[in-house]
Amino acid sequence: MDAAVAAPPAPVAASTDDAIQADAADTDESDTEAPHTDTTAVPANATATGADPAVAPPSDSGRAPVPATSAPADDEGRPNRRKIREGLVMSIKMDKTAVVGVVERVRHPRYVKTVQRTKKLYAHDPQNDLRVGDRVRVAETRPLSRLKRWRVVEVLERAK
């Protein structure tokens, strides 16, 4: 019963070396030229499916893939994408830390009136030279402590 189910063996295809030799005999080009070989390097994390190696594999969250390397969109922008804010120093009671109040003006969604919202930012002040009331510019940075994620870039105006 098994013998009736088995199919006859498929014919063996010619090897690729035989096909290349046959193609070379048919062409009238000189044999002095080396065949073109692709020399582009394939990253180790590239898949055999032919996926773009510059795109990171999709995550389990269902979001679209993000390019592995990020280049600035335009040359006119800042070289890094860290946020920069301006505000007034509210407190300097901590060592090498200043509390900076940043005012954000937002339009209220229902009443269409402009509302001011103040956000307190803990900024790193390595010289301890700030005073309450100074107007400063702060930039986003790596976490320096539990709450401190900003650093003082410059003092715009001293308190009077």
C-alpha cells in the first residue's frame, strides 16, 4: 500500500557550475573581466527574510518599527533633541540644585481662555551661584537624582 503512494523520484537539476559554464560558452565577451560581486556587508542582526537591516525589529507593543539610526531631520535645528526651557529660580535651599519655575501658557479646551501653568523643574547648579529670582535657561539631561533631570545652561538675568 505504501509503494502505490510513493511518487517516482524527481529529475535532478543541473548543477549551478554547469549552468555558469554553459552561459559563459554562449557569450562572446572576453573572460578577462571579473564577475560582479556584491561587497556590501550585511549586519549580524539581519534576517534571512530580506528585511531592511536599518530598521529595528517590530516590538510586541504593536507600534511601527523605528529606524535603528536617527539622523537630524534638518541642518537648521539643534544638534541634539533635548528640550530647553526658560524660567525663574524659585528655591536654592538644596546643595547644587535649584528649583526653576517654568510658565507654560495653554489654551483651555472648553473655555478657550489662555491659562498659565507653572511646572517646577529641579535643575543642577554645580557652582551654587544662583539666587532666588534669577532668570535662567535650563536644558534636559540624563537623570542626576530621583527628581533632577535638568541642568542650568546660562543665567539670562540676575535678580535685583
